[in-house]
Amino acid sequence: MAPGLVGDAFQKQWTELTVGDLFERIRISMPQDSPAHLSRQAYIDIVAYILKANNFPAGSSELTHDLETLKQIAIVAKTLGPAMAPH
């Protein structure tokens, strides 16, 4: 089963990683039956959609598919639900 792409499950999986990490994971694993067959623009559009669905703020410019630039954008968790609070 694939990890969740929205909400606490997404934040737990991706916090402290980068948008570049997310882009690469999606690029090398999707679509499942034919990974890495979409255009880089299609993959960045998917990343943008996931970030928007998780209510991350939009940047001042459109996301690029340049991996080095994407690796400079950290994914930082917002307040997580009670199940995610440290023990």
C-alpha cells in the first residue's frame, strides 16, 4: 500500500525531506506500470497538486522541475494531529 498523500500521513512521511525528494520519488515510481515515462513538467504538476492539497503556501514563482532547485525547498510539517505528537 502506498503512503498517504494528504494530511498527517503525508507530513509524517515527508517532513525534513525536500520537494526535490518528493519529485524524484514520484518520478521514479509513477505510473506504477511504467515509471519515469511522463514529462518532467507532468511530474512537477503532480508535486504542485500534492502540496496544494496539503495546504502548503504557494511560492512567489511557479515550481521548476530543476532537481537542484527543488532540493533547496524543505517540506516542513504544520501542526500535526494528536496521533503525531511526540511522546
